[in-house]
Amino acid sequence: MTDSGRGPVEGRWADGPAGPDTVLLGFVRALRAAGVDASTERLYAFLRAVDVLRPGVRADVHAAGRATLCGGRDDLERYERVFAAYFGPAGGPAPPPARAAAPPRARTRTAVRDAASGARAAHDGAPPGPPALAFASSTEVLRHRDLGELDAAERAQLNRLLAAFAPHGQTRLSARRRPARHGAVDPRRTVRELLRRGGEPALLRRHARVRRPRRVVLLVDVSGSMAPYADALLRFAHAAARRAPTEVFTIGTRLTRVTRELGHRDPDLAMAALAAAVPDWRGGTRLGVLLREFLNRWGKRGMARGAVVVLLSDGWERGDPGLLGAQMRRLHALAHRVIWANPRKARPGYAPLAGGMAAALPSVDTFVEGHSLAALERLAAVLGGAAADDPAEAAGRRGAECA
């Protein structure tokens, strides 16, 4: 493709480390993590549009996605950010060679496979150009890489993708009510309407309870054992704070509230402010003591009451595991939902046998991985109310997230 975005893309899509269907579905997953409601129907419309147009041309892929995956004006800005981060800037430099990827998961959607094969056949004779789809292929590989194994260039690419994140949280019913077409009868408005009409019969006025965003509380472990993951997890927290009422704390040897520091719109400025505010980077871990401090100082005030509380930690506890277990039970009684994201969960043969993790797990509603960009996308889905361990939801997310 040329710098204008109108030329062909180098080579066939299948030549990269990830195949064409994997690249397109990874792009749709990234859009969903950014808050775009790319449903299953929109996914298939996107694949059909790409197949009809020139599949290897950046401008055509961009136009197909913009026309089929965006449902409103708010989606357009998110789409542009994710497209630039995933496919690389138009006319930008070639990406570094991607490392070997894990084999793709088995596909059950024949329509997707047929669309991908049609795209490859249509593009066989295209002349070479800048490798935008090769960049996207390397991005798809990056989504599944362990965050602790990335080099500087890969971390920069990861940061661009995290900057496009916009996790949406759950909602709750508030005590406030608003006028509605359906719902309980609103006696005050009904009587006022009767008086306005001089006692003549009038339609019953109704109201319904208003839905409000549910508070999210993120407790991010910045101890030495979490050092390879802390930066990406805090950038995830920064993205979450842009979409919902969110409170962020770091935990290590101290408990530090960093919500204000993460209030900067620019993620790099937010991380610089956070680095100056947190005194216990790469230190030890006192999960039980700090969780007790959080509950005594903030939880009883209502910050944790009815909230979705997420702990991003490997569960290593330097203190008494019994104390952590007791505080987790207190937290579970206050919170609406307790989620634990552990980067070590993805390791082969992992079992939550470490003292802290074993003591905390009975009070955890959802236990997820936190080692890769794809795992953070799943965490974002869980924050929105998805049940990560439900097989039916997982299948629906392949079509709904991949959808």
C-alpha cells in the first residue's frame, strides 16, 4: 500500500505469522475492548465486505470496517484509534519480525473460513507495497505474548493498543426515577396532569428507576514479582478509569491511592505522575495487611460497597495467609463482585497453591489470567459482566467478541 493508503498491500495475508482470519478476528476483538459494539452480525458483514472489495488493500479494509462495524458517531473515533494501532500508520515503517505464534484455535464458523479463503484467492496477484497486514499479523501474535517477555519495540506497540482500550463496567439500579413509557405509576405526575386538565381523565404517568454505572475498584500489585506486568496493568487501569467511576490503588509494602495521578488524559503523563507518587515499586508484598487497611480506611466508607473490586496480583504473600483470607471474606461481603487477575495463572501446570492465593481464592467470584493483551481483553469483558469461566459465554464471545 502507498503512503496515501490506496495502494496494494505486500504479499498474501497467509504469509504472516497469523492467518487472515486470525488477523481480522483479532482486530474485531481489539475494537470490542475499545468499546465498539461489534456484534456477530457486524462481524460477518465486515468479512463479506472485505471479501467483495480488495482484501489486501488498506483503504478497502478500513472502509469495510468503518461501514460495517461502527454503530454510531462515538464508535468512529474509537475505530480510527484501534485501526491505526492494529494495522500501523499509513506509510509507516515495516514492523519487526514477529516471533512464532501459537497455532490458532479450531474454527467452527464455516462462513468465516470461506470469506478468508476468498480473500486470499482474490489477492494472489497483487503487487508489493508497505506491509500493513504483516504489521497487523505481528500485532495478533503480540496479543497472546506474555507481557513479561516483550522487548522495547513490542512494549511500545502494546502501549498503543492499551491506549485504545475503553472497558465498560456494569450498571446498577439507583433510587432515582425518571419518566418512562413503561413502569410503575407515578402518582405525583399523574395527579398534576389531572389537575392541569381540570379533573378530566388523563393517561397514567409512569416512571422507572435509573441505571447508573457501578463503581470499579482496582488494586494493582507493584511488588518485585509483578514488575514485568505492573506497567501494562496500570495502563489498563488508566483506560478503565476513562469509561466508568473507577478508583485505583497500588499495593506492595504500602497502599497508595493513585486515582488522581491516572486522571491525565495522556497515558504517558499519567504513568509519569504515578511513578512519582508510588514509593514502593519492586518491593515486597503485604497483601493481607494492605487489604485490611483498604477496608478499614476506604471500604467501610462505601467505596467497596456494591462495587466490582479487581485485584491484579500474583498472590505472593510475605505475611500471614490467614489474615489475607479473613480480609478477603470481609471484602466479598461488601463488594458486588470480586475478580482476581493473576498473570501466573496462564503458566502450564499452574495451581493456586501459594499461601496467599490459596487463602484468597474461596472469596473470589471470578479468577482470570492477566499475562497478555488477550487476557486483558477478557478481563475487560468480565468487568462488563461476562462470566469468564462459562463455556457458553466463551463460545458467544468468539462470535460476539470475535464479534
